[in-house]
Amino acid sequence: MGTAVADLGWDEVRFPMPLFHGDTIHVVTEVVELRESRSRSEARIVTFLHHAFNQHGDLVASCKRSGLQRRRPAA
């Protein structure tokens, strides 16, 4: 979508179950925090929670990630 400016960091990275060759995974992402950037008025700092599941529905990976994202253009 062209909104990512920078990846600011990863926290709480976990791999609770193994992932195997041939597994099919899907990821669910949730926005958990949104705050204004002090240095860039055209961007916000967004905190995401990512959860990856295998084809059996087992959680195989998760992390919390922060990124600098462009704001929606003014209408």
C-alpha cells in the first residue's frame, strides 16, 4: 500500500511450535497502538501484533512490531 516508512523494532518474538517444510501458514495482524510521531508530522508510529498459524491452526510464531507509517493523505 506504500505506507511503510521504516521498521522500528521487534519485541516479544516467540516460536512456540516448530514449523516444517511443506507447512502452510497464515498470519493474523492486529493494530494495538497508534501514536503520533514527534519528528515526522506526516507519519505515525503503529504497533502491531502478528500471529502465525500452521494448517492445523497451531500458533507457530508471534511477535510485537513497531513501524513508522505514513498517514492517510488529506481529502
